[in-house]
Amino acid sequence: MSEQISAALEAKITHTISVLQQAAAEYAEGKVVFANSLGAEDVVITDLISKHTPKIGMFVLDTGRLPEETLKLLTDVQALYRNLQVEVYYPEATDVEDYVRTNGVNAFYESQEMRKGCCFVRKIKPLKRALTNRDAWITGLRREQSVTRDEIGFKEFDEGNGIDKFNPLADWTEKEVWAYIHANKLPYNALHDQHYPSIGCAPCTRAVAAGEDVRAGRWWWENPETRECGLHPGTPPTGQAEAKPINVMDFLPK
């Protein structure tokens, strides 16, 4: 690794590897899986899993409305990490048809109820399928990302899905995520270069301005206190201090 990796980050990398190894050791093969959303954090976890715990499974939720740049990254990840099996889950066609027929193709802009209904069809139901018969899953959540995530732990019990949940990058900063990506020359979503720090479905994601936090471009028409899709509805308290807004422009790739 290059000089971009500080001693503090080296320590976090070592801890993250230990969290992944703990997850791999605690559950039988095939019972723990990484939910790869193809964000910057997920690129880091993918690389660490490939190098240290390749028996951990991995899946991507393709909602049917992902940006082309995200799909390009999926192709790049599959080509680079030949030792990993990346499964792709899609929403049920009848669910999407029913939602659009009843509400309209872009009804998610009309209300939070409509938006969550779309997320339920395109994300939550496919996630439930992906987690069927699993005992634990791994995410790229970080405490710094938003006020809805500032108390997540490295390991929690996910009551909604009835299984354990690991967040191995919980204490990483945005700057540390990008330091790892640059030091290891990892592929990442091209939209990050256009000031998209957090990327979801194309119509629900936009670039952020200087000084805005990393989740400001997601569902920007809603209250940030409740701006989640339902994949991660809530987490138990861990005693962490409230996350402070950061200037994402300082950390985006140059």
C-alpha cells in the first residue's frame, strides 16, 4: 500500500479484517453474505473479502433503475474479483408492473409513502429473498453517513430480518474510504467524480454541493431524519457521539 494509508487507517483496516473473519468463522459457509450496493464503502469491503475471507457470499440488488455507471461498476467488479461469486437479485416483474400501473412510473416523488412503496418493491422484497436461509449479513454502513446511522455498531441484531448484521466500516471516515480506494487503485462508480458521494436509483440520486453531507443527494425532497429506504430501518444505540456534517468535496476523487 502507498503512503496514503496512515497508521490510524492501517489499524482500522486490521480491525475490519478481524470483523470479516469473525463473521466468516461464526457461521457456516453460505450462511453469511455481503450486501454489495456498489458504493465506495462496498468497493473497500469487496476488496477485503476477496483478499481475506473469499468464502463470504455476496449479492447486488438491481432495482431496474440503477444508473448506467453503477451497472458498469458491477461488470468491473465481476471481472476483477474472479474468486468471488456475485449474485444479482431483481424485483419481481409483476410487483413493478402493479406499482407502476396503480401509481405511475415516478410516483415516489409524490410522498414518502409512495417512495417507500417503490423501495419496498424494488429493494426490500428482493433483499428478503437474498437473505432467505442466511444467519447474518454484512453492510457498508458508516456512522458518519447520516443522522439515521450515527449509532450503528460493528455487530448488531437485525430485528427486521431476524439475523445478525455486521457493519465492518462503522467507524471509518469518508476520507479513509477514499484513501483505501486510491492506495489500492480500486474501480469505483464514475458518478463519484461528478460529486455523487452516495448513489442509489438514478431518479432518486443527485449530485451534492460543497458543504452538504454525504447523504444530501438521496431523496433530497424528504426530511433527512427519516431518509432511509427500509433496508436499514434502525439500529440499537452504541453510545457513539452524534455524527457531524462533513464537506464531501474534500474527499471526492481528484
